[in-house]
Amino acid sequence: MTRLTRVLAAIAVLPGGAILAQTATPAPPPISDNSFLIEEAYNQERGVVQHISSFDRDRGSGDWSYSFTQEWPLGGQRNQLSYTVPVQGSGGTARLGDVALNYRYQLVGMESSVSLAPRLTVIAPTGSAKAGVGSGGVGLQLNIPLSVDVAPWLVTHWNAGATVTPSGRNAAGDHAMTTGVNLGASAIWRPLLAINVLVEAIWLQSRTVIGPGLTARAREAVISPGVRWAHNVRGGLQIVPGIAFPLGVGPSRGQNAVFLYLSFEHPFRRVVS
């Protein structure tokens, strides 16, 4: 896997939030979770489930990664559970990555222009460290997403997080504790109710196992312009496809990829207002 593909595969596990706004009016709902790589701070609304697929392909090597995420409100919008299943491909071979199990709490928001929803994730070592698609040990991740509605036509999202794997492993079987830090931001312009134009920026610093008890530091940076749009279907289904073009900058300069996104969101039970 190329470095940029590994970065996109890692951040694609970030859970999204509610797209479908359950209102009493017949007007089509706007797109709310309007980032691809940056996590927004909107939990799923009561009675609404979301299914998210993302796919990216490195333009140089052809390496690719795919992830499927499903998000469920836990009773109401305050609490949300989700999981992400990643698959990575290289040289004609596809392998399962590390599955993420997520819990997110809507600390601030739901009726405000500022939203805050901390997330705690347990990363299960379902991928193969020997093949380079797994950490080799159970990991914990904390991410703090903040979303700010600057204007009716402009929204920003901000992320800061950290990951720790107490007993990571490399392809040779060496063990060491690994850590990582992620920072990111996005700006979303909404020229129309059902269209978003966005620019996202990601910075990552991580440590990988290079020997028994030894790690090495790596840094990555990506800027990704993109667009997404919504199709509202009778019965409350909203379909949101999108495309972006992640570009490596700084330590990732010279790498670029194509990113595809597809979301289906719909009520799974009647919501009584």
C-alpha cells in the first residue's frame, strides 16, 4: 500500500453524523454531514440509520481502500453507536483491515450553531500486521469533532484526536507501543440546499514498530477538494454521492488519489414528534 492510501484508509473509519433532518415540513432536507475525511459533530437523529461507503484509489500505484460504516442512534440523538469495516487492496489482493467500534456522545449541539461530539473507538486487530494492513493489537482512539455553522451557506468542521495501541506489531512480529495524533479541518460551501462544495485538510503524526520495543515517527498531510449532492426519495430515503481528489502536501508531496463516497440514510422506525 502506498503511504497516501494508508492515510486515507485510516481516516475513512471516522464515523459521520445525521444527514436526514426529520421535520414536519415537506421541504427536502439539506445535507448535514458534509465532510468526507473530517468528522463532523452531528449524531444520528432518533429513528434514523445511515450506511456509508467510501473508496479511494492511489493514482500512481493503483492501491485502493474501501470502508463500510453503519451508524445507529442509541435511543435518541444524544448517544450514537457505529462500526466501520475496512478493506485494502494492492497487487490484485484484497485484505480485511482493523475493524473500528465507535461510541459518540452529543455533548453540545442539536439545537445550536455550534456542535461538539467526542468519540471513543476501540480498534480490533482483525487485519494482518504481517501483510501491512493491521496494527497487530487492540487500539483505543479518542477524537474531538467540533462543527460551527458560520453562515447559512458556510459550515466548518474541526478535529483533534489521538490513538494508542499498547502492543502494536510489525510484519516481523516485533512488539512495541504505538501512538498517533490527528488534526484536521474542513470548510463547506452550500451554494444550493442539496449541493456541497468542500475543502478538507488532514495532518497526521504516527509511530510504527521497527523493532522489539522500538518505533519510528512518520508524518502525513493531505488537502482534499470535493463535491457532494443529495437525492431525496419518497419515504424519507436520502442518497448522497460524492467525489474528491486528495492531494499530498508537505511530507506527502507528490502523492494523489481519487476518493468516492456514497451514503444511504433512512428512518428505521416512525418518529413521533
